[in-house]
Amino acid sequence: MRMLTTFALAAAAALGFSAPSHAQFENRTIRVSNGVNQEHPVGNGVAKMAACAAERSGNRMRLQGFWGGALGGDLQATQALRSGTQEMVITSSSPLVGILPDLGVFDLPFLFANEREADQILDGDFGKYIADKLPAVGLVNLAYWENGFRNLTNSRRPVARLEDFQGLRVRVMQNNIFLDTFRTVGTNAIPMAFQEVFPALETRAIDGQENPFVTIDTSKFHEVQRFLSVTRHAYTPFLVLYSKALWDRLSAQEQQVLSACAIEGRDEQRKVSRELNDRSLANLRRNGMQVNEPAPAEMARMREAVKPVYERSAATIGKETVDRMMASLARIRGTN
Ligand code: TK8
């Protein structure tokens, strides 16, 4: 395929068509900030995207990953993009609701049933509808990658029933919908940036936190957590964001390469994330975590308990955005 493309370009050039030349690419080092560690599938996605951008720009565009919040947490790094002092961040959508309230729609509890639904929503019209709102707040979204379905860990007890949440001090992302959800089930929910979670668990300032298996595993939370309860209570996408101020200074070709390569990175990142999911769970077990799956009837009680969160958050998220999400989901599910 690649050879074919090269051949086609050479043929076009020979015929006198203007083929993209590397003169349209400046030497650039693009810093990519990440809260997760490089072992996370985001590491694979960034490597793929970097190789793609290097190849298509004649090595002029280089992506440099920073890991474990080395350039600041999700929110802080995103603010640096908005002020034009940093190029890229790969961040969960949830900590950014203060910047764009519509992003809160992804935080509604038990919204997506599986990865297929998430992909269809994010890669389809709805994902575009959200992405179109980001330039107004100084951000350009190149693609949606995957953090994944979130599960609860804690150091006190297995959470098998609704009542087991009662009184647990659980860290949540800086996000009003997560706060409401976890308060509603009875926990003492504490909003906190991701970087602070490990030390807070270690010192027992908090009892628990919630994240996808892969993030729990690659962040080594098993070293400071005993119980893992498979709740799958929310799906978090990663946004692959570029500073709008810096984006506007790129040539059209540079923009095209980054957009296309973010999609290549996405496909790799999601693939690895899904392959790793089961392996991460096995790792967590092997590393001593006690894993439980609440019975279906108990899961139904949890879902029922947090239903009012939808109603309560609609105004802050924006009614149009919530309605669109629900309509898109109904279409996908064939239930409209
Ligand atoms: C990593 C975060 C993290 C998120 C959280 O930067 O804060 O719990 O799930 O994965 O984006």
C-alpha cells in the first residue's frame, strides 16, 4: 500500500502535478503531555503517531512524549495548550468540564454498554459535534483515544452491594458529575488530580479510587489497594488535543499529517488497550488484588440509585448535548 502511494506520487510528479514536498514541513518538536505512564497503551499510540508524522514529514515533525504528569496534570497541561505554551496533551475528558461543560456528557454513569458503542459515538457525528466546540476554548481535538471502562478499587472491603459504598473515602476526578454519582451511592467523594492519587492512597488519606484496569495496572495502584470491584460505572475517552494558537501557525500540510497520524495512533492505541484489558486484570490478581464482580441484581440497584444524576446534570452539561447523545445512542442501539 505504502509502495503504491510512493509510486503514485512519483508518477504524479513525473507528470508535472505538484506532489507535497518536505519544504512544507518545518523542523518541529511537538511535546505531548500525558498523565499516564509510558507503559500505558497511550505509549503505543504516541509511538505510532510519532512514526507516522516522522515518515510523512521527511523527519521534520517529531513528537516527544512526557509521562506520568511530568509536564503537569491533565487540567494544568490543557491550560498550557490554551495559552499557547505547549503543543499537545492526551487527557481524559472529565477534568476539562470547567473548560467545556458539554464534555460532562461522557461522565454520565453507565452511559455506554461496551466499546463498540463508545467507538461509534466518538468516531461519528456526536464526536464531531463535541470536537467542533473545542476551538472556541482554544483547543483542537485530533482524535478520541481510549482510557476505558472504570472500576472501583479500595483498601477497606469488596464492594458487592450498594450499601458497601457507604462511607468509603473515594477519590474522583475534578468533575461535578463524578462527584454527584459517588456521593449518591454513599461514598465520601474527594476530587483530586490524578498525580496525587497514589500518594493519597499510600498514606491512607483516601480509601479508594476508580479507573480502568489498564490504568490501575500501569499506575501500580495494586501496591496500595487491596480490593477491586468490577463496576464498569463509566467509560472515559482520551482527547488528543493540540493548542489552537499553535495549530493555527502550522501549514495545511502539517495539520493534515497530524490529523491523519492521530487516527493511525488511535487505532493502535485502542487495539493495544483492548488486548491489555484482560492481561491487566490478571496482573492485578497476580499482584494480590482481591477481585469481585457484583451480582447482576446488585448492579441493577446501583444503576437505579444513580439515575437521578442524569436529570441533575442535564442543565450543566447542556440539554441539547445530552439530548443529542441519547438520540445517537438510541440510533446505534436501534431502539428509536
Ligand atoms: C491520566 C488520567 C487518568 C484519569 C483519572 O492523566 O484522572 O483518573 O482516568 O487516567 O486521565
